[in-house]
Amino acid sequence: MWLFRSAYWRQHLTAHGAANDLLLAFQNQHRLPARAKTRMAMELEADLMVSWRRSGKR
């Protein structure tokens, strides 16, 4: 599984073929793009909170 994932996971490595279609279906089935956006928003919010607290504003 690791070799398959490492060889085909990133879309820019292969834009065509059954392996890419399979991975895109898996990503969509598990809502990975939406989860990634949510995770990035949460990390940004946490970073802003830490920066805000370090600046001495309360």
C-alpha cells in the first residue's frame, strides 16, 4: 500500500489513469478536501490566537 500511495498520491505526478481516478474517488468519499480546508482554518485560527496572546493583548 505504501508504494502505491507514495507513487500515485499527489495529483501532479499523474493526472490520468485508473490509479489517479481511484485516489480521487477515495479522497471525495472521505471528504478529504473539505477536511483539509477545515484543518487549515483551525490551524490559522490557533496561530492567530497565539500571536495575539504573545503580543500582550487580552
